[in-house]
Amino acid sequence: MKKIIMLIAAIGLIIGLTSPVFAQNTVNGKNLIVFFSLYGNQKSVQTDADSSASRTIYNGKVAGNTEIIAQMIQEEVGGDMVLLQTVNKFSNEYKTVIEEGKHNKNTKFKETTNKIDLSGYENIFIGFPAWWYDMPDPLFDFLDKHDLSGKKVYVFATSGGSGLMRSISGIQKLEPNADVNKTGFHVFYTRIAGAKEDVKAWLKKVGVK
Ligand SMILES: Cc1cc2nc3c(=O)[nH]c(=O)nc-3n(C[C@H](O)[C@H](O)[C@H](O)COP(=O)(O)O)c2cc1C
């Protein structure tokens, strides 16, 4: 698997990029789309060939892969969109991030700054990139710090091939009083920009749209 991840990193290094865009928090709605993405959590914004497989051009702007799927969901169902922010930022070097992103609870990269008031939201969409066959540590930090009891939860992920892994059952275990929909949504990182129709089909399937 390490070889696959390094291959992803190598491919990422040759992707050309334009200007950056970060998640915008909008107002209103019963939906909260909360996600983690490497883009927006590095020491500085990367907009050129030093970039990684962790960003794509969507609507003419560069964004993190998971962020783009979050945007597509927001375009369809509305609501607020929040990028989880780590206290300590990841390296600008994708190869280094691969090492930094290894799971180790209490790692200095796990802690997030977001304290989100979940009251008023009915649906919580949770998105993340696969990191070492699992959810990234900052996503676990979000789940540790927030109580999703009574919420309907919808899970989406982007990755180079790992799919949703055990994230749905994992989130349900961590949030026993949440209603975690068993049908998640996954996109391969090479298909992010063209995923809109699949996003729409998923939202329809889970009955949100
Ligand atoms: C630290 C790290 C670990 C990763 N581990 C996996 C993995 O186990 N399986 C996989 O398919 N892709 C893996 N990837 C690739 C990302 O899941 C993929 O590029 C994703 O779309 C990035 O989303 P983002 O732009 O929102 O961060 C990894 C990437 C990083 C940086």
C-alpha cells in the first residue's frame, strides 16, 4: 500500500494548479457539511507543481478533493460547510504529509480548532480523505469533541482507492445515538471534478434530495 500512496504522491507532484479556494461558511439550513481536507491544513497554500494529489480544479478554482465534494453537496441541498482546521499544520511537501498523516492518536496533527454548535442541524454530512486505510486523525478529533446524538449522519470520502473502508460502522460506534446512514458516498481522487451526477444520485438514494 505504501507504494500506492507514494505513487499517488508522485502523480500529485506533476499536477499543475491555478488559484486556491477554501471552504466558505454559509448561513442557514438544516444541513451541516463538515469535512477534513489536506488543502487548507498545510503550512502555506500550494498552487503550483509543488502541490499534491490532494487538490483538483473545480469551477475554475483549486480546492481540496473532499472540499469539492462538500461543495457539490452544498450546491444540491444547501446548508453550512465547515472545514476542520488542525492546530498544527501539515507540511507543504506531500511526501512528508504521507508520513505525518500516519495514525497515532495524540499525534500533534490530530487536534482541531473547530467548536461547532450542532444544535439546529438535522443532517450532518461528514467528509474526509482516506488516510492510511482509515479516517484521518483530525476527523476522530471532531468526533471526540462533538455529540451527534439525534442527528442523521451521511458519510462521504475521497481516496486513491481505499473506498469508505469501515468508516460508517466506525462513526456509528463512536456516535451510538446518531442515525448513521449505511449508504455512504465515495469518489476516487481522479474523478472528483466530474462527480456531480454521482453526488446527486447518492443524495436521492439516501432521501436527502
Ligand atoms: C497521509 C495520506 C494518507 C493517504 N492514505 C490513503 C489510503 O490509505 N488509501 C487511499 O486510497 N488513498 C490515500 N491517500 C490519498 C487521499 O485519500 C486522496 O488523495 C484524497 O482524495 C485527498 O483528499 P483531500 O484533497 O480532501 O485531502 C492518502 C493521502 C495522504 C495525504
